[in-house]
Amino acid sequence: EGGTECTQCTAGSYSAEAATACTKCSAGTVSAEKGATECTKCAAGTFIGIEGGTECTQCTAGSYSAEAATACTKCSAGTVSAEKGATECTKCAAGTFIGIEGGTECTQCSAGSYSAEA
């Protein structure tokens, strides 16, 4: 009441028209600039796990995420992601394997052994 000037919301928050306060962006969304009218979902392969974020972070190799993620998910055993920012994990080809979660590279089977596709 009695205000003469509207204040821009800080980066990491937004407001609609006629707002009385700014709202922090929820986890999985960001606003990089001040004065935002909405928050933007993090792209697949990136995440932000806090409210009020200004920048999404790429998933590390061995993990992936969908759009608007609050965390990255490790690739399951039998699958890998070699690069950071992955949107999915790739199955190890027949003749290769990985027995741990979060893998980045499939290993060839040794002589005298085999594996079917994951």
C-alpha cells in the first residue's frame, strides 16, 4: 500500500501480473534473468534439485534425466551413458557387459564366455 514502483523479481523466482510477492522456481525449473514471468523446465539431460535455481546442471556420465528433473538417475547394470548430459542409457551390445549401476563403458567378455544383449 502506498508503493510507487514495482520491483523486479530476482533470478530464480517469478511473478504473474498484479502479484504482491515473487515465487521461487520449484526444483526442476529455473529462471536465469530477473523479472521473469515464469520458470523454465530443465531440459532432459540436466537437473536442479533446489528451489529458486538459476541454472540447470548437466547429468554426469553414467546417469541420465528426463525433462524437469530434480536429480539424475544412474544407468542400471547392463546399460551405460558415456557422455554427460545424457537423456537415456544405452544397452550394452551382445558380447559386452557392465555389472554395476552408473557405468560409462561396457566391457568385452573374456575368451570362453559370452553375454546376450542386456
